[in-house]
Amino acid sequence: MISDQPRISVLGTSALLFEAPGETDLATQERIWALAKEAECWPEIREAVPGMNNLMLSFSRPPACCKPIEDRLHAAWTAAVPMRIEGHLVELPVVYGGDGGPHMADVMAHTGLDIDQIAAIHSAPTYVVYALGSHPGYCYLGGMDQRLATPRRKTPVVSIPGGAVSIGGAQTGVSASAGPSGWNTVGSTSMRFFDPALDPPALLRPGDRLQFKIAKVIR
């Protein structure tokens, strides 16, 4: 059963995690953004980092007692109004299948859809960047058609390349750099999502929108 109350847990002595109640959707995520904007101004808080349906707060210095901050978080969440962010739109050409989509067959087997249907359904929505995380530049996207939902892999892949377009459960995302993954990679793109020489180094930010475009389908 999904709780209708927020959950707050302490992360060592340096931070705490606020988890919003209910399903992950855009309205809830917009309230998370609003809560982050307010909390980052509190004197005890060094940084407020939105996640998927959650918010991590790191402390300027470890508090003697977290209860006053927790009480303030509960009150701020109750009063939070969804924060609309008019981010910029990025169009992303994707090659579906082939060597760059090694798990396409697994997604086809699970969903009962063929590769053309998967590419068409996956590229249809305009996705919203809910949060950044996992690794620098990686964006968690909201808005995937649930016909494509596929369980994460039982055995993670040791390394997938940057630009890998993958599906994990009810979400989809694009790897910003090479690394391990438990998601199902269905395609690839050459666009760079993170460059430490740029300011800001990450291409996308929460509230931005991403539109996948079919560059090619390799059967």
C-alpha cells in the first residue's frame, strides 16, 4: 500500500531524505521542485537536491536534533504549490536496435511489441526531466508510455556506453557516460549530456523537455 504521508529518514549525520507520498508523477515532482527552492534558503541547509519523488537536504553542519527541520519540511510540503518550470526543449536523434540497442529483443519479448512499434511509442511523448542523478548529467525522465514498461535486468550489465537509451521499469533515460546499468538498452545517441568544460556542465536540468527522434531502426 502506498502511504499518503511523507517519509523522512536521516542519512548519517550530514543529510536527510524527504520522500513524497503517492505515485511519481509531474504534479508531485513539481511540488518537490518547490520544496527544494524553499529549503535551499534555510540557514541549516547547504544544498537541496531533488530526486525522483524525493528531496535530499545536506546540512551546513550536523544539527543537534533533526526534529525542527523535519517539522518544517512537513509544513512546507503541505503548503507547497507545484512549481512550473518552462525549461528548454532538446530533440535527440536515436538509432533504435542494432549493436547500440542490445536489449531490444528482451523488451520486445516482454511487451509483445515489435521494434518499429517500440521505436514509435518511445519517440512519441515529450519527456520532462524530473531530476538529475545516478551519474553526472544523467536525467530521470517522466512521461514514458506504460506499454513499454519492462523490468530491470536481473543481472546488471558491467558497462554501457554514454548515449545509451534505456528502459528500466516504468522509466526511460539516457546514459551521460559509460558505466554499469541494470536497465534495458534499446538504442543509442551521439549527443553529449555532460561536459565538465562547460558552464553548466550538464546539458539538461529539471524542468527541461526531451523529444526522441527516430534516426534509424536496425532490425
